[in-house]
Amino acid sequence: QYRDICKAAGIAPNKALTLRYLEWQMIILSPICPHFCEHGWSILGKPGSVLDSRFPSATKPVEISLTKQGDYMFNKVPHDFIKLLEKASKGGTAKSAVVYVAKEYPDWKKTVLAKLRKFDGEKKLPLVAQEDMKDNPEAAQQWKNIMTDLMQDASLKPFGKHLGPFAAFKRDEAVASGASALDASLPFDEYALVTENVAYLKQKLQADVEVRTADSLASPDHKDAAANAQPGKPGIFFVTEQGAKGGGGGKAKAAAKADSKPAKTNGTAPNGSAEKVSTITDVKKLNEHLSSRSYCDGGYQPSKADAAQFAVLPTNISSEFPHVARWYKHIHSFTAAQRGTW
């Protein structure tokens, strides 16, 4: 990841930092793979044996703000944008994108967050995922009390249909990342951070990228994408160019290029259609399917297929289906908010 960042910025990696990283990796891994680390130690030109070296120790306290910025900029944002790019690319090749960063939440969301922080401070906010509520009557009652309080607030009544989803989403984020998810602002300048790393986003998305604040639309068509932005979760609008499908000679390709038309999308599937994901209802067949793979689609990480399959399965998996039980326990470890991003 560090190499990708340096490459995108057009600068060379810091030599001292890289060598320190490699040195510490050899030391940390030496109890597990001593022969490999001994060889790496000699390549680095270090004296003696890696087994005699001292384990690294922190030189200064961890700066929480920096770790949050790193996770936001190099993990969360690229992951979310790439998922939206995959959907947008079904309508053609993405040529450019406009990223919208929200300076603050709307007033009604600030009110909801303030109430959630208050309940959390009183130990009355159930930090439990929605699907686990049915097995936790106390948590379910606490959440019911919170929703009743929100719905009775006169200032929130115009936003009634949005209260439940937003409050539940922030609760699930708090389950995954702690109470800081309920803050109304970020501990860093989000706009400045994204602007500083535009080159990195261009490399990841393979498209030109422009950054704007949510109240500065590049085009009226971008209204929905900008409206979806909130602190810590920027919106993005992709501009794609449709291409012709099928083969043919040089003339056919030239005609396809001439007939191609630009298409715009804000990251949703073309023509507003939802991507359909098939599921397996027979648990025995699902067990056979998962006997040779970690995830439903055979990939190396969970996907939309796993989220869809998880939603249709019963919670009581019999021990006679060990592969399903193993898979279910793993997928269940993710929050509903996390599964929603697959």
C-alpha cells in the first residue's frame, strides 16, 4: 500500500523507513520462520543472528488521528468507491469521477447523533447488531425506547422515514469501530485529506478524479451523489462512456467507437436495475458447495453473494453441516453495515 501511494504521487519510497520496516518484519517473524528471517537479516547486512536481536518497541505514542486518516483514505474510501465503480462500469467504461465531501451533517442528523451519544453515556445504547436483537430482549427494549424518543421529537418528525435507518446504521458503526462513530464531526480535515490524495484515487479508479464540497455541484445531475455524502463517507459521481459489444473487423470497431455515447451514473446499476444474486435454499447442497471454498462465489473475500445467502439462512445450523456452520459463524461476525458494503 505504501508503494502504491508513493507510485501515485510520483515519489520514491523513503529508504530509511523501508529498511526499518523490513528489519522489524524479520525480527517479528523470526520465531515463526527463523531460516527465512535469518536469510533476510543477512541480505539487509545486519550483524550477528536475527534470533539474538531485540524485539521492536514503540518510540512514541500512537497518534490516533493519523491511524484514522490512514484507514479512511487508504482502506475505507477506495473500497467503497471501487464497489460503486463496479456497478457504474456495467454501463460503460468510467472516464472520470467527481468526489463530494460533506463538511457537516444536516441538522436533523446532528440531533440524532447527539441523542445517541446521550444514551451511550447513560449506558442505554445497545451496541448490538440488528440481527442479534431477537436473542437479546433487553437490547431490543433499549432500542425500542430510543426509537420512541426519536419519533417523539417534533423537530425530527419531517424526517420520520429516515430516522430508523440512519440511527441503526450509526449504531452498527459504533458496534464495529467504537463510540467515535457517533461524533458529529471528524478528527481531521476530510476535504484536505482527499484533495491531497487525488493521485492515489486516480490510480485506484483508473479515471480522472475531481474533489468538491457537497454544496458545490459540478452539474445538476450530481445532486443525488452530493446528497449522499456525509462526514466520513463521501459521495461520488462516475461519468462513463458506453462501448459496443461483440467482435468484428477494423470497420466494426471503428463504427462502434463512433456510435458510442457518454453515459452518466452516480454509482448505481444501469437503468436503476438491481444486481440479482442467486442463493441456495437447500442447506445440504450449500454444505457441499462450501466444502471446497471459503466464500459463496469462490473468491478470497466475502461478497454480495455471501450477504444474500446469509440473509436467507436459518440461525440454527445443524452440526451435520460443518462447512455451512463454519461459513455462517464467519459471516455473522460482520455487522449489518459491513455486509451492506459488499
